[in-house]
Amino acid sequence: MRNKKDICKAMSIMLIFFVLMLTIQPALAQEDKQIVQETEETEETVEAIEVEKDASDIEANKKIKKTKDQKTSTQKKISTDLLYLLDESFIPESMTQKQVKKQMISNKQYRALGCVTRSGEKNSTGDMVYVYINLKPNASTKIIKPYVNKIENKNEKNHIAVAWVELGQLEALASLDGVRNIRTVLQPLVRTGSVTSQGDSIHLVDQVRDEFGYDGTNIKIGVISNGVDSIADAISAGDLPNYLASVGESEHVISNNYGGEEGTAMLEIIHDLAPGAELYFHDCGSNTVGFNEAIDALVNSGCQVIVDDIGWLGEPCFEDGFVANHVNSVLEMNPITYVSSAGNAASSHYQGMFYDDDGDGYHDYSHDPAPGNKIRIKIPNEKSVRIVLQWNDKFGRSNNDYDLVLSDYNIGNIIDISMNVQDGNADPLEYISYYNDTGSEIIASLDVRKDSGDDKELEVYIYNSSGCQIYTDNIVAEDSIFGHAAVSGVLAVGAINQYTPDDIAYYSSRGPVTLIDETRSKPDICGIDGVSVTGAGGFSNPFYGTSAAAPHIAAIAGILMAAYPEKTPDQIRNMITSTADDLGDIGYDFTYGYGRANALMAIPPDAPEVTGVEDGKTYGEAVTPTWEDEEGTTSKATISKDGQSISFTKGIEIEGSGSYQLIVTAKKTINNLTSSTTVNFDIDIDAPDKPEVTGVEDGKTYGTAVAPTWEDEEGTTSTATLSKNEGEAVSYTKGTVISEDGEYQLAVTATKAINNSRLSPTLCVGELSKKYFCTC
């Protein structure tokens, strides 16, 4: 028995561990994950500020309306941030063009004159911007060539081009009748949040490898993320295979042009869980066209599993867009299991109907005229936020005009605004990318203004750099999954932290996915995050976010596909979701999906071993099939004869000639997964057909010698006897010539080898002294 000193020491260690866990949890947030914080201000302070702000809103409303009305028909096609660069009169008083350029350079959307000319690019005479050019359905990308410096990507089918364009050419380009709109390329959102991932044991993948030997061998798994710049460090540490070493040259690292480190961390997790799988990587590209091409490249490389952690901020929230439709078509045409991170937006998202109780044109998030109806964001100096607003109109067909306004909460002045014009053929999209370089912290107020049209369902996503804080007032976690992760055939993965493996991460995006025409159930499944990686290239370790959760599920999918190659992707998906550890509400829910993936539970039972009959065999007697049910399984069986199927109980005798198919299905009680054994066999207990004798006919008299013969059917043998003048029958060999006069009786008997069944001869008598035959 331990003494008191040992017990106290043990309790102290446990207490220290517990305190460490409490300390670690609040520190889970990092880049692309938001720290949620309640407001520190009193209700009285909020009320005073908002009453004052209501008055300033009226004046601001007039200014915004006047500014929008001064736009030309060409300028209405150009996104607000681009107009800031073309005409300083559009910029809010508290902003400068220099500030706009600085933020766009950070977002890889702007290049100043004098930058190095890239391959295939015209020499520029001015600053350039990186833009999507959306064309009308009857227009070709050929019409834009005189106006752009370089077309990076294009997709004629979807009437879209991605190009670098000089500022001086923007309005000329927009004036083309075939151009629907021009907007900046919003860079991909990477859903972030020696060494083995803790998810290996929590998902019970280690037991699957140990007990069954399944490790993903013969399966190719492809990863799409930002980059694998320091992959060599992970290889040298033994955490990735050597064949990934030649970045830019290896067929396994297809492209690493975008750059970053998250792809390496995702590959490490997959390799931890499925070390037999062959790994591939492609960067996400700098635009949606490039992202779709990345998917195609991995498919063409033979990948059966693809996983990404990318969200495209400009893609539709209320319908399937360019990327989602492409993923749909890939899944329809290829046996691919596609896995995507659900996103980390639960703590930085809002969705609700536009509500304007006081008629000032601004949305009340709380649907309550009382104070506290705003979304507020604390933005430290030299930190930034990206904000996207959408509403439930079809892209390219919106005539409900909304604006997105960011203002100083304490002062009331506008610090940034997106005021694109929705006039019937526009996108229901507004976005702001704001960088605070004022020298001090700003408490920003995020407003949605309706310029004209109907009240619509609004959706707002806020993405802020580390250090920013979003107040919890009016944040809505539900319905925060969008884009290709919302595609029905994609496994959208939520995040559960390894320290609290029964609780959803506060940032993990939630369902459902509410579209214009339907509602989808998302997420599908949850994976573990907060796991250890090498930290190659200075990447965050531990690795948090749905970006870390998704590769765990991809590895499990690869293991199951390797173990059960006959299964379709839909069946693999069902194996993962139907056997998950149920969390949250009983059954499926919009927080956990089907729960936390359990690789061990996803293993189906062994196929039943049937005795008494063998596949492909023919029996000449009755048979009695049987089998043993393994512990923890039950079985059902059906048998069909000549296509007619009925239930069957083991140990029952089967008799009667025919072709049979016996199917025995074992089901695991614990997870309802099944495996089947099919046995096809024949029973033949019928007599053979009567031999067909040629060379003589029954009852006929011949004047010449004869040579009776016959053919033995397959599976039969024959014997024959011949008697003359009712004398003793002697053995006869077919084809032997009979030339003497007399009355003959030939008896031919066929016998089946399978059952020794035979035909009995029938005797016939003819006249003497003639070649007269009776055949039987």
C-alpha cells in the first residue's frame, strides 16, 4: 500500500496536469480561428453608444446612397475595392488609398509598377490587380485578351477568367458588353486551426492495424492545401516517406506554387494512420479555376481518396457554385472518396433574415430594437479582418441591393465599405478586407445596409488574424458550412479536440446547410484536432482546426478502401458514418454529424464459412448447407432455385434437381455492418436422357450388314448388349458391324456419373432369319 507521501505526490502531479489542460484549452486558437469574448462594456455604455450611432447611421446612409448613385454603368460592374483604386471619391473619409493598396498586396491581389514580369505576361505600364472576370453566357474569354496582362486561368464552360489587369484597363474591360462583372480574387481560406497524431489511438486506427494488418496499402491519397515548403524536414525526421522529397520534380508532389506548410502537416497525419497508403500533394492554386485543376490532377494521378482544407470566400453560400459543381461532377464520374474540412466559422458567423425595426435601413442582428443589436470586432493595430456578406439570391441574378459597412463603434465613422450594385444580373455578394494601421486598437461595428429590394436571408462570415476578437453578441454557429464541403457526396469533417474527445470544438462549423432550393445535413463526421506534428517550417504544433481533423478521416477512408476494394465510395462513406461514436443528440445532429469516427467499429464481420456445399459444384443427391455464427454476429440466408428466392435456415436438406444460389449474410450486432458469402451449386438427381441410336431403327429389317452406334452425352457413360434369335445377350461395342442373318435385340443403357442414375432397356422381338432390330 502506498504511503501518504506517495499519494500526495501523485495527487500533486494530477493537479498540475489538470491545470495544464485548463491552461492549454484557452490557447487553442491560432491563425484562422477566432477568440470569442464577451463584451466588457456595461449595458448602459452600449446603449449610449448605439443611441448616438443611430443618429450617425442616418447621415451615413445618405452619403452611401449618394455615392452609389454616382456610379456609371461601367463602374457598377467593378467591385468596390477596385473602385477605391480608380477613384478616391469612393473611399470612406477614414481610409486612404495607400491603406487599400497595402491590404491588397498582403492578400496577393495587387502588384505595383516595377515588379518583375512573370512568364507569359505583357510588360506593364501601370499597377496591376488580380481579378475574376465573369462573362455573359454567350461571350468567350478571347474578348478580354487586349485588356489583360496575363490570363492565369480560364474556364470557357463556366464563362470565367482569372487575370492580372492594369488599373488603367479596368474600366475599358468592364465596358465590354460580354463582361458581367469584375471582382478581386479572394485568396483561399486555409482552415487551420519523432511524432504520431493522437488521433491514431482516439479513432482506434492503431487497433485496426494491429489486429487486422490494414494500413492503406494499394490506395493513393491526395492532399490539397496551401503548400509543403518544408516537407524535407518532415522526411528527414522520419515522419514522411522519401518518395515525397523532390518537390517540384516528384510525381507525388505535383505542384507547390502557392506555398505554405499546412500540406506537410496534413500528409504527416495521414502517414501516421495509414502508413501503407501512397501519398500525393497539390497546392490549392491562387483561384477557384486553379483549385478545380488541382482536383483533376490528383484524380488523373489515380488518387482514390482526396482531402482538402480549403474554403473559397467568394463561392456561393446558398447554392452550389463553380467549385461545388466541379466536385459533384468528379464524384459522379470517378470512384473517389472526397473529404473536406467543414470550416472553423462557428464562432465567427451570422445567419438570419434582414430585420429593420426602426426603418433606418440597417439590419438589427438581434431582431430587437434594444441595445446590443450589432456585431462588434476588436481589431488591434496592424491586424486585419476579412468579412463576406451573402444573401439568398442566385449568383448572377440578384436584384436585391445590400451593402456591407464597417465603422468605428465608438466614433461612428465608416472605416470600410463594400457597396457593389445588385441590379438584376449581379452576384449577391459584398466583401471587405480591412487592415488596421491607425496606430491603435479599433472596436469595429459590422453593419448590413439594404439599399433596395426585398428582405432576404443574410449570411455573414468574419475571418480575422490572430489577436482580433469577435464579441459573442449575435453570433450564430448554426448553418456555418458552405461551398464544396456542403456537397452531398463529400464527407464534411468537424473538429473535436484530443483533450476533450467527446466535445465539439467551439470553432467547428455547424449545420444544416440551407440552400435556396434544399436543406442538407452537414457536417457528416468528426475527426480529432489539436494533434502533434513535426512543426516543419515553423508550422503550429499542436495542429488545430478542421484542417487537422479532415486528414484523420481521409486516412480511415483509405484504410477501408484498401481492406475492402469491392466496396464503392458510397459504401465506404456509410461504413464510416454508420459506425461512429454517437455524440451530442441521439443519432445524427448538426453539430457532430454522425459522431466521432471509429475505425475499429467500421470493420465489418468476416464472411460466413459455409459447409455442406461448395461453390460451382454439382451434386447427385440432396445436400445440407450449414455455417457457424461468430460471436457477436447474427446471420440471415436466402436460397434461390432457377431465380426464385426464399429465406433459408441452416441445416435444412435441399433436394430436387436445379440450379441453386445460397447467400448467407453475417451482421455484427455492435455496428450492423454485414458481410456475405455466396455459393452457387447444382443438384442433379434425374435420370439421363435415353441414348439416341443411329445405324439401325427399331422394328426395321435390313438386307445388308449394319453398324449401330450412339453418342454419350456429357457426364454419362453407356453400356450395350446384343442378343440374336432370343439367345443370350452379350456385350456390344458401338460401331461394331453386324452381318449375319437373324433377329437381334440391342439394349443400350446410359448412366450418369453424378448420381449413377440410368435408363432401363425395353425389349423388342422381330422375325427370325432377317437382320431385324429392336433397340432400347
